[in-house]
Amino acid sequence: MKSLKKMSLFLMLAAVTVFTAACGGGDNEGGNGGELEGSVVIDGSGTVYPFMARMAENYMGEQENVSVEVSRSGTSAGFKKFLAKDGTDYNNASRQIKEEEKAEAEELGIEVQEMKVALDGITIVINKDNDWATELTEQEVKDIFLASAGKKKWSDVRADFPDEEIKTYGPNENHGTYEFMFEKILDEQDLPEDINLQQDYSTLVDLVSKDKNAIGFFGYGYYESNQDKLSAVKVDFGNGPVEPSLDTIKEDGDYAPFTRPVFTYLNVNHAKEKPQVLDYAIYTMNNAQDVAKETGFAPLSDEDVQASIDTLNGLKK
């Protein structure tokens, strides 16, 4: 009988512990530590979408009276919605905000806070049946996506490659991934006129997976979630072929030349007016490392995360 009483007491204590863990968090997890209500509206990068969608789902599990809406119109298109009267609370971005966008924010009286949330690697993807271009040099990758290089057929890249036309694919100009490829990797030189650019990443996955001569590019996270349909090219940056992975796309990793930080941008005006908006920002940074690894991104350093949390805590009234 005593053993049954002890067991009942143990189960009651365990239940209290689980309930406290599920409902708690306090200042360590969010910004207020109490129950909040209202909405948080997020748009922007398709690359950052899986990260932020998971973050929103987790947050709403803890703050049941807060609705977090996450859309993915693309980095540049998202900034247009962010930099507007009654605009979005956050804009996810796979590139940094441009000077002209900063100027527009200043003109509109919008205070903007940059939040670096993870690291991503531009991944070069090919069809599963492509068994010749599984390893390419950095220059060969550039030549394939440069109009000026004139690489129309695979045999133009290497003599022993098939005498077949190359089909190039990528995200369109609404996406920061396109801009990173154009500005940072291709040094602002034109892509091929016949490149097939798409708004939706799932469409890109589908197109490349159905075309043996296809080659495309997008963030590592999308490749990781579709690696049953596509292959990632190992890129030789001068020290042998490197496969993109969570280890190699770190800032000091072997895939670093094709690595970039990804961001979300916070409307500070909204954060000061709506407690749930600031709370979500602090929650995001507290959980950024775990969610990054879960969604195909390399996590930030502890130092980067803490610096961002300190900045956000400074916005509290």
C-alpha cells in the first residue's frame, strides 16, 4: 500500500514538472515570460521560410493566443511589404538589406533591426541520373551560369562530358538567393538568357528532377529536404571537391566561398508597440541554433546569438 502511495505521489510530481516545462520559459525563452495575445506577421525569403515556419509553429505551441503568419514572397518582394505603412512585422532575407532599402525605411520613419539567424550554403543541384557533373571546380560552376562563358553544352565544360545542351535553373529576381548568386558568386555578370528562373522553390526541385541535363542552385536546406530527388554537386574551391553539409557551410568551413548568413529584419516600431512582436524576436534568437539544425542550416556561434539577444533585450521599455 505504501508503495502505491509513493508511486501516486511520484506521478503527480512528474505531471507538475512536465506542465511547468511546457508552459514556462520566462525570460530565457521569450521576451515577457507571460501569456501574450495578438498577431505577428512575417514575409520574405523563401530560403528562410522553413526555418521561420518551424520557429512560428514552436512559438505558437507555447503562446497559444498569439498567431504567427509566415509567408514567402521572396526577399526583395518581402522588403516592399515590410517598408510600407502598416507593413509586416518581420522580413526574412537571404541577403542583407540594401542601402536604398535602408534609406526608404529612414524616410518612412521605420526603425529596422537586423537579426542574423543562421548560415546557409548555395547548393548546386543536378538530376539524379547525371553521373558526369557530380564534381565541378568553382570556375566550372561559374562558367555554366555565366552568359559570357558561352558554355551551351556539357561538352563545352569538359571534353569528356556528354554533347548535350545544358539546362540551367534558379530562383527569380524576387529572391535574395538570385541576388547572392549574381552579385557575390558571378561578380554581377549576366546569367544565360535562357536560364529558367522560378518564384517557387518546389517548382525548381520538380524541374531539375525531371531533366537529366538540368543544373540549378538554391539554399542547402531545400536540397537537404529533397535529396531523394536531386544530387548536390561537390565543388572544388582549390583543395579538392567539397560536398555541402551542415559542417562545411559554416563560416570557417570548406564550403565557405558559397556560404552566406541569412536574416530576419524586425520593425522596431512594431516591437515597441506590440509586446508579442518583440517577444517573438527574443524567442527566435534563443532557439535559433536548434531550429537551424532541424531545418538544414548551420547554426550561429554562441557569441553571435548572445549579442543579438542583448540587443533585443535593450528594446524593452
